[in-house]
Amino acid sequence: MVLLANIPIFSAIPAQVYGFASVVALTLLGNGAGNLASASMANPVVVIILSMIVGAIFGWVSEKVAGLLAGSGHGAHAKA
């Protein structure tokens, strides 16, 4: 992971650690080591990628709703 940090797209080492840890944890907890090559929901990598995408969408929607609730009504960012 540290060697990959020299490539700009992989430069966020904490994100790499989180991704690696989540794949390994789900693989070990779910006994999914045999499913790492399958393109199904039994593959821990597929599950984690989908959960990160859904989480990002929820975060984006939360930001938009907070902006609307802040009072401007035009989707502005929430003020602290």
C-alpha cells in the first residue's frame, strides 16, 4: 500500500487501509474466502463496493436535506 501511494489515484493511504480492513474483516467473519473470484453478493468485495456507493449517496442526500432545512430553500450547504 505504501508503494502505491506514489501513484496519485492511490495516494490516500487511510482510504486504502479502510478498504483493505473492511474486505478482510468481511471475508473472515462471513467465511467468504472462497467467493473472492465470484461476481455475486457472496463476494465480500462486491458487497463493500456497493455499501460504499450507497453510503456516499446517503451522505449526498443528507447534505442536500440539511441545506434545505437551513432555510435558503435552494439546496445551499448547511451552516454550522
